[in-house]
Amino acid sequence: MDDLTHKDRAILVHQRQGRGDDLESIAELRLLVESAGAEICELMIGQRRSPDPATYIGKGKVQELGELASRCGADLIVVNHDISPVQERNLERAVDCRVLDRTSLILDIFAQRAASHEGKLQVELAQLRHLSTRLVRGWTHLERQKGGIGLRGPGETQLETDRRLIGQRIKTLKRRLERVSSQRGLRRKSRHKVPIPTISLVGYTNAGKSSLFNRLTGSDVFIADQLFATLDPTMRRLEVLGFGPVVLSDTVGFIRDLPHSLIKAFHSTLEEVANADLLLHVVDISNSDRRECMHQVDRVLADIGAGEIPMITVYNKIDVIDTTPRYECNAQGLPDKVWLSAQTGVGVDLLNHTISLQLRRYRRSYRIRLPARQGRLRAQLFQRANVLDEAVDSQGGWILDVEMSEATLNWMCQQQEFDDSCVVETLPDLHEAAGA
């Protein structure tokens, strides 16, 4: 029972290299460790021009760390950097304490958060890939039956595994994820058959993406003031006033120096972002380091091929800094920045309006004439497109002025009800008039 309630006591180790301000990085490490469920007992900061090849922090700091761990009863050392397997092994031997680097810590948090079958497969694959690079440790850490941060492992077979079994397991996981990715691709293709735009929420972890997702869709996605509270992607239908239905997706938050193995493992999930029609980049306006956070998100978006997708920057948590909701326009006159509070709902109407204008620029305006017998097609147009005006002709048919994308027009023309009696005319000036 004690093992189940045991809470790791962790010493944080940060190594300064140069004269940069590391306060934000240390604060983020604290949040990571707390999110993993550990208790922070001490922080040790050192400075070197370059990492020590054997221990990363140098002999003097190793001795200091050992004394500190003994004094405060720590059973975990968390290094705020990626260290080599040799450095990790040497540190463990020197201080007689379990050592985790930044990547291992993030992997452990992901292991706790994964809820879906796909999420668990992705985390296990990332863990095994990371573990396969650390076999130099001689597997002594696998003899410990006790749980804890970094020891939850990729599965119940970790204690018996060896290099060959890890390789086999990685191949198995890849095949399973390929099948899941294929199924996701089929679902995505079926959505594209009924052309509804997809909007993805992206942003630094803990910026308030899930709160905004819940506010927009009325959902109850899990929310917590911790890093990586949301891991598995969630998708909901959203009605955008003045545009029509869209699919809104919420997925994992980004973080500085997000391990490449995680980006690779979560590639199929991040494909939802890469295939979106519009991104909502949620930024915590109360975070003093928000520019660096935005830069880190942009880097990950570029890595997954989503760097060129149209984006609205959403400055969230204006209730914290007591500012007013507003929006700003880009050089083309379209709003692309919105200030709001997902917590209170202030400014969310401005975001809806901004989304509508951003998506409508990809639509053209048409006048569609439908005979009276085409009631089903008329109803579908009201669902899929933005009907600006409607009139009834002398024969009981309908004349509709509609905004829709070329994909929606093609979809309409392929419907069984659409025949030679249906007439489509382009109205080039109607879109501008409506936008004004």
C-alpha cells in the first residue's frame, strides 16, 4: 500500500551555459515535475561553459548533489536537460539515486495522461525508442519493482525485456499505429466527402486550449492547471455564426524542446493539425515568456508541415491582466488576432466573427435556382453553406444566394438530386458586399 501512495522527493538540477536568463526554464521544470506527481525538495543550479562528458554537471557539483540528496532524503534527481546514457549512469552511481533527464520526465507525464488506445500506443513507442538508447545502464533500473516517476515503463513486459525484445515490440507498435493511422485517414477522407472545414486548436501547454474548446463547443474536456492535461485529441462539431458548421479539434499542447521522439510518435495525431483548414494559436497573455512560447509552437508547426496554414492568434486569459476584449486586422484587412477570456467567455463572440471572416475568404458567392421538387438539396445547402438570401420564383422553386467553397460546390453538383433543372450562377461581387 505504501508503494501506491509513495510520492517521489525530487531534486531539480539546472545547468546554466552562458549568461541567459533561465528563470522561465526552471519554472517550467517545476511545473513538469509537479505534473508528474513528485514533491520538489531542492533546486541546484550550476554553471559551466560546456557540459562535463562524464556527469554533465562536473565532479564538484556531483559531490554537492550527493550530499544534498542524502540530507533531504531525495529518491529522484531531475536534470533540466537531455543527458547521455553514460552521464545518466555515472550520476546514478555517484549519488545513489534515480536520475531522469527532461525527455524521460516528459515521457512519464505522457504515460500518465494517455487514455485512448492510440495515445497509449504512441507513448509506449516513444518510451521504448528512448529506452533503447539507454541500455548502457546494464538494466539495473529494471530490477526495481517499485513504481515512481520514470519507472512506470512502456508496459508490464519492461522488467523482462532485452534489446531484441524491444526491437520486436517497436516493430509491433509501428504496425498497430500504421493501422490506426490508416483508419484515421479513412475517417478524414469521409469528412472531406462532406466538405466541412476543420479548425485545430494549437498552443503552448497550459495556455487554455481545452477551456476555450469547452467554451466554444459546450463540451466537458478535462481541464487542469497542469502541463499536458490534455493528451488525446478531441473533435466536436461547431456552428459558426455567418458561416455554418466546422469541426473543431483539441490536441496535445506544445512545450519548449519537445522531444523529437514524441513529435515522431504522435505524428498520426498531429496530422489532424497538419490537415486543418485554420489554426487557432492560443496564447496565455498573462505569461511573461509568451513570445518564446509562441516561437516554440511555430517551430513544432513547421516540423509537422503546418507552418503555412492560416492562423488566428488567440490571446487568452485577459481576465488575469484586466484588459478589454478586442481584435486586430492584418494587412489584407482580415482580423487575425483576438483578445478574450475562455474562463469568463468575454470576447468569444469576437473570435466567432473572426473565424467566420477567415473561412469565408475561401468561399465564392453563387445564385442557385432549384425547382420545387429539390427540397432535400435545398435543406442540404442550408446545412453545408451560408445562405445569404432566398426567394421563391413563379413556379414554386427557390432562388438562393449562397456563399460556399469550391469543394462544397463540387459536392453539390455530384449529388443525385442535382440535375439539368438546377442552375448555378457566379456572383463575383456578393461576397465583398456581405463582408462589408
